[in-house]
Amino acid sequence: MSRNFFIIKMYTFHECTNPECGLRFPLDLDLHKGKFCPRCGEIIKPVAEGQNHQLNMPRNHEIPLWGLLDNIRSGYNVGSVFRIADGAGLSQLFLCGITPNPGENDQVCKTALGSEKSVPWQYYPNAFNLVKQLKNQGYSILALELTPSSISLFDYEVAKIFNQPMILVVGSERAGIDPGILALCDASLSIPMHGHKESLNVSVAFGIAAYWLSHLIGKK
């Protein structure tokens, strides 16, 4: 499939003339007219021109994968999830509990960068009741949570994914997913960790899972 690109922004990369500094960075000439290094204050010089590109292709949200955010505290995390949902092609997002929404939180919009307008979303105060309703309607509920019974996201059987729509649930940055919701989930998925920390930032984890599941759906 051919891809048509168009340029949406031009940047000039500059380098500090101070050899002890040598900072090299992109300069947005529309916003910054300075001639001095933001690190050491010496004169900077242009060294290269760069371009931001965007695919000239229609966006659609037809993938039968929805996201449910229950009691996420950070508006920045929610905004990041909106951008992820747009990029991965999720059909919509449910924002539940204390999760901030674009209509009342500037942090969400600042991070979402317009994707809050392209991804449909709904707010529900009680995620537990919503999950019960969705489960009764035949949706497959997938928790992104490390539990004694969780399996690796990358080992989840492909055959189980495509028989019915899916809801990918993430919970509070500190408390995790509501135990009542976990009890309703068809599977708990976790992301393997190879370092000292037990988990990733909630929006990062959501992004990995959303893109992986979207990829599997696309292969079907």
C-alpha cells in the first residue's frame, strides 16, 4: 500500500558554538527567535533542517477494542491514553470514577493534542456497574493488571480475542483495578518486567497493550 505524506512543520536544528557545551536541539522559529544557547547562553548556529510529516490517509476507529479507565488520577495520563487510542484505532473510551475528562481538565487536552475530539468517549461514575452491563451484553472484559492468575499479554491466545468485542480495563495508578471489576474480567493480562520495578506507568502500559491487541485484530 502506497503512503502519501505531507509536511506539517519545518524545524531548524541548531548547535551551540561553545565547544564545552555543544548542545544540539531543534528550534521552532515560529515560537523562538533567540540566538543564544538555552543551556550556557553562548551563540548558536543552524546546522540542519528537519521536517515533521503526517500520513495523508483517513483515520478510522473501527477496531472492536474499547478502553475503560477507572479512577485514573492524572490528567496527563488520560490525555496520553487519548492519543494512544487514536493511534491504535480504538472505537471509544470509557472514563469512570474520578478519572478526569476533557470537558473539565486542561491537563487532558494539553496532552491529548486534539485526539480527545477524534476518539469518542463517555463518562460513568461507577465502573463496576458499567462493566457488569457490558459483560451482560457479550463484551469480553480484559484487565491489564498483575494478579496471581494473570498471563502475559504476549501469551494471550489469539483465538480468544476475535469472537466478541473487547474492553481493555486499566485502574488507579496506586490502587490498581477495583477487585469487583477484576472478578468480572474474562482474563487478567500483564506486561513482563525485566528490571527492578514491578509495573509501568499506566498510560505506557495501556499503549503497549492497545497496540498489541490492535495488531492481532488487524491480522485476523
